[in-house]
Amino acid sequence: MRQLGELEAAIMDRLWEWGRPALVREVVDELSQDRSIAYTTVMTVMENLHRKGWLRRQRDGRAWRYEPTGSRSGYTAALMSEALDTNPDRRTALAHFVLQMSPHDAAQIGRAHV
């Protein structure tokens, strides 16, 4: 799994935040508050995210409504797992990761029921 690019991440962040399917126009309008961005750029990136399996889409008249195929938490967990896979000594890498955690995060892991 490859980490999302800057614009891909911005789009996914909005869609995860909203928790509902959205039109390209809605995403463009939201992103335009922070930067100048073309509709076609956002449309292309959302189509690429769909092709890569990050988004699913459904017709809404002549447009598409897009929504994430997975959660932000699932994405984060996959990145963490991939990072651990880069070290042949996964156990030691995981131990270093845990030692760098804040007490709050360590307590969260202790309370996690997966």
C-alpha cells in the first residue's frame, strides 16, 4: 500500500470527516477555501482514488457521488503495518514504537478490544 499524496489525502480527509457520499463539486468547493484548485484536477484525483480502490461511486444524475471504501483508522493501521514490515526484526521495531508512545496512547492500547 502506498501512502496517499497531498491532494489525495486532503480529499480523503474531507470524505472521512463528512461520513457521507459527496459530489466532486462539493469537494472542490471545500478545498477551494484553502487553495486555488481546478474542478478537473479534483475530478481526476477522485477518479484515480476510485480506480485504486480507495473510493466507490454511485451515479447521481450526470455526476458521481464518491465515498471511501474504508475508514481513516483502517488506513492508518495499514500504514503502520507496512512500516513494521520494512524491518526484518518486526518484534524489536514494534517494541521501539511502543516505547515512544505517550502514556495516553499506551493506555488506549491496553483498553482496545479488537
